[in-house]
Amino acid sequence: MSLQLKENARYALLVPTSMGVRITPVNHAPVHVSNHFEMQATSAEPNVASVPSFLGLPVKVLTSFVKDSSISQFIKHNLRSRGMEYEGPEVPQGGPWGYRHQFNIADSGYGLRGPRVLNDRAGEVGTTLNVKDFDLEKIFGEEGVQIVHLSGLIAALSPDTKTFCLEIARAAKKHGSLISFDLNHRATFWKGREEELHAAFTEIASISDILIGNEEDFQLCLGIEGPDEGGKDLASKIENFKEMIGRVKSKFSNAQVFATTLRQVISANEHLWGGILLAGDEWQVIEPRKIYVLDRIGGGDGFVGGMLYAILKEWEPEKWAQFGWASGALATTFGTDYGQPADEEMIWSIWEGNARVRR
């Protein structure tokens, strides 16, 4: 099967997001005993977009920035270094207790010591994302977008971001752009807003072409009945996901692609990594294979980025899953939250298990 991509579009991929920074201890140390940290610009949605961008496709980021902020400058420089265009308002900080970019404080873990992550989102400027600050008719109608990738993390940040994502989805649908929606349920974001967010997520999912999430995401975001209780072995997990997707597909019939990753952690540096993808009526199952992990954060985003790149290149669905799997594995070999492929060959070599030196 193939998805109908918009022709003559300026952007292959568009991602709305709230940008922040991650600080990570050097040498895989835990945060509480570290004196030296590395800082990087981060957010899940540009992490997805990094694979297509590094491989030469035009990508645009919609976000917001704190005005006259050195952190904003740092983030803008990073997005430019990834080859991405960006657009968004400059929001006045409003004093020392005003707006700022989120901080993600995380170590990578090592061996049998797992990673620990602290998200500090107080005063996050991304909560102010408002559809009034963007000309969606120009972006989707005049410039054109092939795929817009939406995340439940952004949709659930605030009432403004919920409306922002809804209007982006509506504009994309109106102008023939494909919609990719990663549900990304976060219980802390949903607390006290379950009815409001369920309605918004249901509307976005109803017009999406690609739905991404695990069993819990589909149950908690969309109210889909979960699978029967079964074993915790790999075969049971795969069958449980297939069973649930049958129900999702019958309720959200516009979607043609459904995907999730499979991960079993052996240690912080060794995982079993797999994936499941349904394209039309054809299942693609990649049973978990051993991968070696420098930093696990961003592996799932790498999977989605690789899958969307393969769709944009109009490859066969078998390659969507394979390239997504290998892109996710690639991302875990970087200290950044996102993969930075030199070329397609780098990713296909991972799929083939070829780690020989290239001269």
C-alpha cells in the first residue's frame, strides 16, 4: 500500500513542539554526585524530525521562544544545525517567575543502574502556544506540508496547546496533508482534564492517517478496550497489540498505519529492540533483536522519524518498519536525544547488522 502524499509541498514534515534543554552528567554518572554536565536542546517532536532533516528532507518546527533569552538562542542555533526551519512568537519572560524553556535533567544510567529523569516544566513557554500566532492557511495552503506529526505531549500541555493541535490537524486535513499522531499519554498532564483531553484526542485520531502508541496509550487516550490478560512473553505482547489495533481500526477508520515499538531492557546498555506496524491489512513485525545502548532517550522518536522518512520516500511498508527500527537503534548510539545519520546507508547497515569499518 502507499499513502497519498501532497505534491509540490514546500515541507516534507512539520512538527509543532515545545522546546527545552536537557542537561546530562558526563561519563554516565548519576545526577546527584555530578559536577560536570553537558547541555543539549531537546524535545520529542524535533527528535522525530531529525532523521528526515539529516537525510535532506525539508522540515519545519512550530514552537515558541522566550524573548531575549540565551537559552532561546541556544535552541535556535541547534535547530539550524539540524537543518530545520522554525517559526514562532517571542514571548516576554515576565520577570524571574515568568516563562522559561523546560529543563530535562537526566543521566544515561550504566550497566544495572537504570537512567533517572527529572522533567522540570514549571513556567514552560510552550504552554502559551496559540493558533493565533501562526498563519495556518499560509503554511498548509500556500507553502504546503506532506506530513504533520502531532504529539499527545504537546496537545495535553495546556488548553491553548490543545486548541493549537486541534486547529493544526483540521488545517492539515483541509489541505490534504497527512497527519501522524503519537498519542504519548502522560498521567500527570491528564489529571483533572480527562474528559476535555479525551474529546480532543478522539477528534485528532479520527482524522489521522498514522497512529502511534502502545496498548496503554490507546486505552487511556482513546478509551479503547484493552486486550485480554495474557502472558508477559513477547508472543503475548505482539498478539495483544494486534488484538487491540483491530478495535482501534474499526473505530478510527481513517487511519491506515498503526505502529508501536517493543523493548526489553537487559541492562542500561543492552536492550532487545523490536517493532510492530500495520499498513492497510499487512502486518510488519520485527521481533526484538539485541542492540547496544549509549543513551536510551530518543529511541522511540528515532523509530517514528525513520518510519515517516520511509513513508515520505514512498518505499514499501516492509521498509517502513525496518528503517524505523534501525533509526531508533541508531538514536540510542548518540549522546543526544536524536539520531544524526550521515546517510541512508548508515541506517541500513544497522538493520543488516553490519558494524564493519567503512573506509
